Amino acid sequence: MHQVLLYSVLLVAGLAGSQLLPIWGGAIYAFVQPAIQFLTLVALSFIMIRVGREFELDRTNLRQYGWDYVVAMTAAAFPWILVTFYFLFVLLPPGSIGNWEAWKETALAGRFAAPTSAGVLFSMLVAAGLGTTWLYRKAHILAIFDDLDTVLLMIPLKMAMVGLAWQLGVVVLIMLGQLWIAWRYLRAISLPSSWPWILGYATLIAGTSEMLYRLSLQIDPSVPVHIEVLLPAFVLGCVLKHPKGHDHHVETPLEIRVATIISAIFMVLVGLSMPQLTSGLQDLATATTITAQQPPLPWSTIAWHVLAVTILSNLGKMYPAFTYHKEAHWRERLALAIGMWPRGEVGAGVLLVSVSYGIGGPIVTIAVLSLALNLLLTGVFILMVRRLLDGVPQPGAPGAITRTTVATGPSAAG
């Protein structure tokens, strides 16, 4: 658990830097921030390529993957719904409930609570020594489906803000194309796969994503094409062949050390990528959106709202604890749900999109602080997961699950 503690300290250091660097750096920070964002994407791509290399698709059990997507979809939808309703019914004036604009704005801002940070989660679980557990294997697919669902649902939310746009259709087609590639060419492509090459692929994926984003801004700044690196990096890892003579990915001690270093750097970068707490404080005289027109709240009141939003968003992630009865012990299922709590770069990206559409005021400030609080507690969440798994009965003991007779598909919900 020493590595988990180290990663937690690095997250906190990065989070502190995200608030202090803009003040200390002044105008220079405007040049530093894009570099931080790009390096974050590179590190995330590196981590997700490695996750893809470990992923094995059971083509005879596709019904199970369909059920996994349903579980992941609920784990992404419930936090979003709960936080959106909280914003709408608690933070906005009562008259806003019948206002379509208020619904659109709170739905977009509340989406920050939906995605699990796959990069943070996988790195932390490995650091906790849980890389060979049922929880880790199941979290692989749930966290990726969770983020996929978040990106897909962002498309109609953006359409609600700016209207129909062909760029959003392009994003859907690209995502579907990537999923088809992973299915069609699983372990079929032979490419160099030592760690320098993987880092090079990660840089190429991040660079391509940023290039498409910059080019689309030239076409229409209101609807940029932003391809999240998580899915293409994962797909690349899936299609890479295993080393000759092996039916699974084999890592050298050097590759493990490099991966640990990059994961540690990623933790700092995730913290540095967090929005500033002042991002929701807009000029009321020029604000045009309903959320941005709300007057500031006392910090003591904001603190209570931050706590409430954080609790609601994490409660919304608990659905996996009530599924997989025939696959795992209740402690493992509860640990899986808690493991889905960590937030990070994707949630921060949702908030930045919200701010770009003029959403602001106390809602965004509370969302940023809730994201920061959740990030600070990541190490605590992983410790809770570890403690829960320590009490799981060993195979053959009373109460242990016989995994060889696991039911598949929706029947696994028990």
C-alpha cells in the first residue's frame, strides 16, 4: 500500500498545483497549460494501451458483455441523474424547474459526476496489489464502458446546447469504427511492443486527437470534434499480438518500472489538469446562462453542497454491488462499486466543456470542488477496496463463490 500512498500524495500535489500555478505563472501559464493537458493524454494513452494488452475477449460469452454494458451504463447514469436533480431542485430558484434552459444547463454540468477515471482506477488497483483479482478484471470492462457511455451521452447534451451538428455524428461513427476494429482484429496485428514503442504510440494517439480537435475548431468553434484518447488507446492494446510463444502479455521488470513511473507522473498530471475553483465565478452583469446568473454563495454553504454532491455522485455508482451475485462474493461486489468512485480527467473535461458553453455560477464551483474532494479521497477508496477484499472467503471455504459455474448475461444479476 506504500505505492497507493505515494500516488495519493502525487494527486494532492498536482491538485494544489492546478490552483497555484495560474497565480504564480501569470501569462506564462497560458503556454504551460496546453503542455500539461497533452502530457496527461499521453500518459493516459500509455496506461490504456497496457490495459488493452491485458484484455481478453471471450467471443463465446458476448451476452455477458451486454450485461456488463448495462451495469456500466447505470453506474454512469445514476450519479448524473442524482447530481442534475440536486442542481436543479436545490441550487436553482424554484421557478427554474419549468425552464427548459435550466434543465439543459444542469444536465450538462451534472454529467461531470458520471465517468470513473479509468487511468487513475487501474493504476491505483495495480499499486494496491490487486491486478490479478476478479475486481480488477471486471473493472477493466466496466470503467471503459462507463467512459464510453459518458462520451456518447455528451453528444445529445451538446446538441441540446448548440443544435444539430454533423461533427457530433462523426464522433459517433469514429467510436463505432474503433469498437469494430477491436472486435475484428483482436490480437491480429504484429507491431513492435516494447515500452519505448508503446510510449511512441501513446504520443501519436494524443497528438492525433489534439490535431483533430484544433482543426475542427477552425471549422466551427462551437462544436469541436474531440476524440477521447481512452478508447483508441485501449483498442490499439487489444489488437497487438502477444509475444511469440505466449498466450498472454508478458512484461519485463524494466517495463513494469517504466509503467510505474508513468503512472506516478499521470497522477500529478491529473491533479494539474483540474479546473480552477474560480472557473464558475462569472460576471453577473454579462452572464447569459441561467446558472451563471445565480448570485455567489457563502463558502460555508458551498462546503455543505460539495459534500452533498460528492455523496450523491458516489451513491449513484453503487449499482454494481447489487449485481454479479453468481460471480462474486458480496464483499467483492461492494468493492467493485467503491472502486468505480474515483473521478479525474474525463470529469474535468466535462466541466471545461460546460464552462465553454457559458455555464457558471455556484454550480460549477461546487462541481469543481466535489471533483477535487473525490480526487483527494482516491487513496481512501482504494484502501476501502483492499480491506473489503481481505475478508473474501478463499476458494473452498464456506461462503466462497464457485467461479467455474458463473451464470452469464442478465441472469448474473441474480
